[in-house]
Amino acid sequence: MLETSARLLRLLSLLQVRRDWAGVELAGRLGVSTRTLRTDVERLRVLGYPVEGRPGVAGGYRLGAGGELPPLLLDDEEAVAVAVGLRTAAAGGVAGIEETSVRALVKLEQVLPSRLRHRVRAVAGATVAVGGGGGSRVDAEVLTAIASAIRDRELLRFDYAGGSDGGVWGDEPRSGEAEEQGDVQPPRVVEPHRLVAWGRRWYLVAWDNGREGWRTFRVDRMHLRVPNGPRFVPRELPEDAGEFVRRSVGEASWHYRARIRVEASSLYVQNRMPIPIEPEVVDDNTCIVELGSDDPHQLALWLGLLDADFEVLDAPELAEAVRAVGDRFHRAAQAFS
């Protein structure tokens, strides 16, 4: 049996990862009696954590928003700063931590007092973030709303704008069958599974109840309807959510492909390219990449970002585009030769 302090931390963690817990189930997860669970809940309340309870045989617990900020070792100003920073990171302000930021933001906003939530929204609404381009801005509130529905296992209802830009389809099923471009799709009802930050966009992996299959949805094209639908029993995605998005959205949407040998390490190439890629390692200083886009000219521009020697292996159209870009740069520099 866990010691009291460790058990309280475990209890708090469980209350944060799921909205509602039956008392018997929660006690079982902690390995204690329901009487001990009630005592532990009271200890959390004394510490300032707003644990709500439902009486009766089928009663349970949930972690609600309180009138005071629980003792997270943060004062009001620090809590607002952390929440605003997480929103910025969740929207793509800091590469590589978007998904982690969303999870942390959901936990923090769940227990923020109303007065602090209003301050966070006011600060976010009064500031402008200028990104590097190439992606679509996503409202942090939309991300947290979706993440909360995933946590609480609630159906999501939303309107969805289909179409494509930059070679990425708005909604790609596993088979690669694409939606007709430019259409506004009828309202969707889905079982949300995971949010995935891929490249410079956010995607939702979900089971589409209307189409009876796994689908990916670009979050910036989702217009949520409230309230959410009823609870559902989660399904098991047959593969990793990130891999599902990479294959169903990325590869299925490329209109043009090419293989390139790059005189640089695979890690270097991955860090330099504006899209996610998985280079084939030749040796420590050489790799082969397969890239896709709407046209050869776009690929030529991306290759220019590598700042490394490369060889086009199987795409004469790309070789011609690289030559044209090189000629343009050469002409631009002739005044100084």
C-alpha cells in the first residue's frame, strides 16, 4: 500500500487525467478502501484542491475549478504567465513541445479560478504572435476543448471545411480516399482519440461515427459545436497516432515525389526541412530522402534550405526546377561579380 503522501499525489494525478471517477474504481486503482479514499479526498480539499463528490452507491469524484488556486507553488501572476506561455507553445510558438503544452494547459486551466481564466484570455487576446509562416494558426481554446473531450471521452460535434492547401488534404481516411476540395462538409460526430502536431499543423485523429472509420481532421478547419455529445467507450487505434497522421495525411496528399541524395547526416536534414521526413541513412554524412509536394518548384526551394550538397536521383522535373532556381540566384548576384 502506498504511503499517505505518495497516495495523495497518485490520487491527484488520477483526478487530473480523467474527468469523472466512480468511488469504487478510484479506490481500487489506489489499493485502498472507499473509507480511506474519502479521507484522502478530504485531505486534498484541506490543501485547496476543489474535489467534487457525488453521494450514494454510484457516487464518484471529479476535480473541479475552485475559488482559489490550489497550492501549485505559483502565485496569481505566475499562474497567468504559465498559462499564457503554454497557450503560445501549444499554438506552435515553440517547436517540439506543442502536444505536451496542450496536456499541461488542460490540467492547469481545469483548476484555475474564474478570475485568472479571464485574465489569461485577456492577455492572449491583446497579443499577437508572428510565426515563421507555412502553417495555420489554431486557437489554443479550441485545442484545449478538444483535449478535454479526449480526456473525458465525450463525443465531439463540429462543422468541417474541406479542401486543400500546400498539398495537404483537409480530411484523409486511412485508405487515402480524399474529400472533394473546396466543400463544406456536413456536421461531423466523432470519437476523439489523439491530437497530433505534425509539421506546422495540428490534426485530430478520431473515429468518425457517420463514416464508420478512422479519420484525420485539420484542427484549423474545425468549428466546434457545443455542448459535446455523450460519453463513449474508447476504441483502439491499430497503430501509433503519429504514424497514422503521417501516412494518411502526408503521403496520400503529395502530388509530386522525388528521391534526393544529400551529403549531410539524417539528423541535420530532419532539422533543416520545413516538413517531417524520415531519411534513409547511408552513412554518418550521407542520407537519402523522399520528399513530396504539389510541384517540383516547391521542392527545389525546400532543398535550398538544406545548405548542403545534394543529387536528384529520379526526378528530371525537379532537376530542371533546381537548375531554374540556381540560374535566378546567379543572375541576382551578377551585379557584384
